[in-house]
Amino acid sequence: MAATGSFRTERFSIRAEHQWLHGTIRVPLRPGRHPAMVFVSGSGNGSREEFTPQAEFLARAGVVTLAYDKREIGYDFRSRDFGLLADDVLRMVGHLRARPDVDPARTGVWGSARAAGWCRSPRPRARPSASSCWSPPRTSRRCARSRGR
């Protein structure tokens, strides 16, 4: 995949249950509808900045990318509501699919580590058309099981 194109950056905020979620969208400058990718953090505080190199590479290659800061309400080291996190992923996928510069049939999710478990939706209409799992070696077996392998 050649990553030589230019892109613009947009900041956004979306109302989610009990708080606002903030993120960055990178849009290729080429006209037309593009495939799109949502980046989802695994365990930890989950800053959108952790995906900057990947998001910029894909945007240069013609993919609209969205990375967001993980919620602060409903996620901490003692209490993790994975259903709430999954709803946030679906909210981001829906946000991208609603854009006129995104091809909704080619919208995917890139989940790192623990995010692989909540990136998949049990609701078929809400599922992204593709998903990718990145995981450090210690959790890769669990990640593969969550993907049905």
C-alpha cells in the first residue's frame, strides 16, 4: 500500500453515555468515498495519540481514520464496563459511516490488545465490515479466541 497522499485533520466530540468522547479524524484529500478505520485502545487510559503513526499512514494511503480518547466514566482499574466500551466503538463506527466521504461498506476497526474482545458487536447490522486485532504476545491467544480462531 503506497502512503504518499495528503490528508487533513479534524477534531471532534461525540456525546456518549455520561460524558463526551473526543477524537481526531484524518481524511485523505483525494475526492470520493474512502474506506475507513476506527482505532480502539486496549487496557489503560487509551489516548488517541497512541495511534497517530498508523492513522497518518493509512490516511496518506487513502483511508479515513478515526482515533478517540477512551472514556473516563465507566472505565477504571477497578471497574470496567465492557458493554459500555463496545457501545463507544459502535458509536464511532456509526459516526464514520455517516460521513459523505466514507464508504460505509468498507468501514473497519483496529483493536489493540484487550480491545479485540469488545470490538466485535453481537448486532450484525452494527458490525464493522472488517476488524483487525493487534496484541502483544502474552494476550495473543485470547485475542485469537475472541476472533473465533
